[in-house]
Amino acid sequence: LPTFSSFGEFFSIYWEALQNSGLEDHAIDVETLITHLPAVSDVESLADQLGLDAVTSWTTIEEFDFDSSQEFLNSPLITDFLLPNWLQSVPESARARVVEEISKIIDEERHSGEFVLTLKATLLVGKKARLQ
């Protein structure tokens, strides 16, 4: 489960891409993406509220390295899973323009280095309480 502080590098670029594409009104959507990622403590509390016993969680930072914006944008993780959700609030007619701007910003900012996408991944396990 991605938890709070995941994808920060991308969200910064995404916000800038929206600004550069004339979609300033959608910048609030980036804030929503950031704030809707739950904190680890929130996930643990939810498990407790759902009645799980012996709740344990593990959190690790995973980094995904991309040599270029094209590698990033063509990665199945991005194209099939993350990007459709991230771009959901952008009008379909503007999505290609925003993606092009994302590509441009990534290539400009990485200065021939890798673009790193960070995921704060949390795994949570618990036991369902037995019914008496």
C-alpha cells in the first residue's frame, strides 16, 4: 500500500506541468493526491477499527530509477497503474499536453541523471477476530 510521502518527486513535477499547460485550476488536484495517501498510523488505526487482531505493519522505501522521461512514461507501472489515476481529473483533451510537459520537465531537471520515483510502501497484516 502506498503511504504518505510516496511519489513526492512526481507530484512536484505534475504540479509544474499543470501550471505550464495553463491548467492552474487543477493544481489543487495534486494536493488532493498527496493528502489522500494515508499515514502508516492511519492504516494501522483502520485495521484496529475493522476488528483485526495482532496487527503488524512494515514500511520500506522503494526507489524506481528511470534513465529518461520516456522510460518513465512507458513503464507499465506508470502507464497501466499510476498515471491513469493521477491524470483522472485532467480533461481528456488536455492530457497529452500535460504528459508532454511532464516529459519535458523530467528531462530538464534530471540533467542526464536518473529520474527517481520514491514509494513509501507499507504492508499490513492482521488476524480476523473469531466469532464466538
